[in-house]
Amino acid sequence: MLTEGTTPCGAPTLTGGPAPADGPAPAGSPAPSGAPTPCGAPTLTGGPAPAEGTAPTDAPTPTDGPAHDPAPRAPEVAHTAPARKLATGRRGPADPVKSLMHRHRELCERAVDPLEIAAGLEAHGVTDRTAARYRHRDVFSLAEELFARVPGVAGEPVGASFAPVRDIETRAAWSLRALLPGAACLATLVTLRLTEGVLDGGARLAVGTGGGLLALIGLALALRTGPLCADGRSSGASGLFGCWLLGYVLFGDALLHQLLSGGPEGPWDITPAPLLGLAVAVAPAAWCAHLFSVHAHRKLNGSRALEEFAAGVRPLLFAAVAFFLCVLAGLLYLARLGIGGGGAPAGAATLGVLLLLARLLTVHGFPEAAATGLAAACAVEVAAPALILAGRLPGLDALARPVDALIATGGTGAVPAVACGAAALGLLTTATVALSRASAHTAA
């Protein structure tokens, strides 16, 4: 069957039919295959011619034709894939922990324990809520992944940098050094008591001065090693403030008495009993600091969240301060019995607590807060005699009234008690917040 179509210029006119026999072609027969046709002329394609007497049909049949020549698919019926919607929101990284690891890479490379990384992250402001954005339940689990992904560190023993020293010889060494200030003070006072009436005033002054220097040297040695060692964090200002506070224990009460009586006149009497109690209390302070550090590290090793660690460390701090206060009160009482009256035990007790809290804050990385508390206590103790002297000026007697009322109520010992007590309360509040952080208990 033939179908009619059009071909370009010079295209063959017949395809698919059998070749005609040799000889002249009959009239009305189509041109042989391969003959060119004019441009736009109809072409015949298909099978053999229809039988004689049968009218050819004009309707094209697309199914007729060879199987090896498929017709192209109509574009209007072609199936097209639906277009993807453009993402309007910014997609985050596939591995958010990797970006955090690069940000804190130095911390991760230096750390020898996951807890050290957790403390460092907390110091940089990463909390449990922040860790949830990195697909972790808390900072500790995030630190464990960071520690495991840093090459060369994951094989280190856990807790190597956090375990406190358990060497008995080391503990014995710093315990003996902590006894040096008390031993020097006690030896000086015993010498002065035994030589009373034998040595003149100059010799007794030399003995007292030498004993005081030995006590300061012993205190420096006690603070150089052991749990009270600050590893260079302590500032010179804190040392000056501490010396002023200890000096006020010796001379403060006598100075206020002379100022209130119209002085100062003549030599000042000293009150060595409170100073002896404070000097002997250096050893209990060292042990309280050591026990607090040991139990805080145990809490850190067993905690799985920062809030859990903070809730466990605050009672330890309160217990250490309360235990030291009880021991100090007993030592002050014994010193008062052995040497005699004089001094204000309440002021000395609050001063001891203030010095302990200041040292704990310094050891754990907060020397500025410690210096601020000591400076506040010194400012109050300096202001008390200054206001008394200023009240003697005409028209300024109102300046001395607060100090006069305080001394009238609690005696001269009320001034150091209020000064050191208020400063100690402020440092205790600061320590409750600062020392309950994991970053405060990392190795330096």
C-alpha cells in the first residue's frame, strides 16, 4: 500500500516497493525508485501497489511501515520530570561537630581528657542547650566526640590530668610546710614569754621582728606548693592586702582605742593571740582546699551534665568553708587561753574565712575576684580610723558617728568583723558561682 507524502528537493520518490521488470514501463505507472521529484511534490511510500480495480485510500496509516524507522515522539505528549523547588532556607553543614572542632582545634589537640575539653567548652560559653544544636544531649557527650576525633589523643588514659596527686610523700611534704607559719609564731611567742624581764625592749623587738619574718617565709613556702599553690596567678596587690589585714590583727584594736581616747599616744599594744590562731590554721586550710579539690574532681568524673556537676560541687564548697571555720574557732580559743586576752576572735575568724575563699578563687583561676574582696576589707579597715580623725575637724563630727556607733555596739573588734565578714560573704557568693563551673577545676 502506498502513502502520500512530501520530500525535499531531489529526494527519491518511491520506497519499499518491488523493482519493476526490465522493459518499458507501462503507462501511468510511477517512476522507479531513486528518481528525483520536484520540490514539494507528493511522494509515495509503503508496500506494493494495490490490486487492479481497488481504489487506493488517502488516509495515512502510521502503523504501516518498517519497524526499524520509529517516528519521533510528539513533544506535547512527552512526559517531563517536575521541576525541583529551589531551597529558600539556608542549609546547615552536614557535620556540625566538625566546624566546632575546627573552631576549638587547639583546645582539642592539647586536651588529654574529655573532661578538659568539656571544661574548655564551658569556659567559651558552650552549655548543654548549645550542645543540643550539635546533636548531643550535653556538653560532656559533645566533648567525648571531639576528644575521640582528634588524632593522637584518644589513646591517652582518661582522667590523667584531672586526678589529684595521691603520693603520700607529697602530701606529707606540703602538710609539713603548711605547719611552718604556726610553728614560727608559736616559737616567737614562747621566746618572748620566757625572756620577759630578762631582755630589754630593743632585744624583745628584734626577737618579735625576726619571728614575724620567719612566719612570713614559712607562709610563702606553704603557698608555693600543695593545694594552696596558685602557680603564678596571685598578684602582688593581693599580697599587700593580705599583709595589711594581718597587721591590723596585731595593731588595729590598740590603734582604735588610742584614737577614741584622743591619741594616738605612746607605743601601741599588740594582740598576738588571734595572729597565732591564724598562723596555725594554715595547715587546716590546706587540707580543706585539698579535700574540696579531690571531691570536686570526683564529681566532675561522675557527672553527665554541667548542671549536675554544679549542684554537686556547691555543697562541697559550703562544707569545706564550714569545717575550716569550726577548726579556726577552736584554734583561736586555744590561742586565747594560752597567751591571754586581747584581740577580737570574731574579726580573726571572719578574716580566716576571707583569706581561705580568696586563696581558693586564686588557685582555681579567679585572682581578680580574690583581690577585689581583700581590697574591700582593707578599705573598710582604713576608713574607720580615718573617719575618727576626720570627725575631730570643726563641722565634720558627723563623719565619725557611724564608727562611734559601731564600736559602742560591738567594741573595737566589730570593725574588722564587719569589714572581713562582708568581704567574705561577697567572695562566698562569687565562689559559689565560679567554683561550680567545670572550667575552674581543669589542670593549669
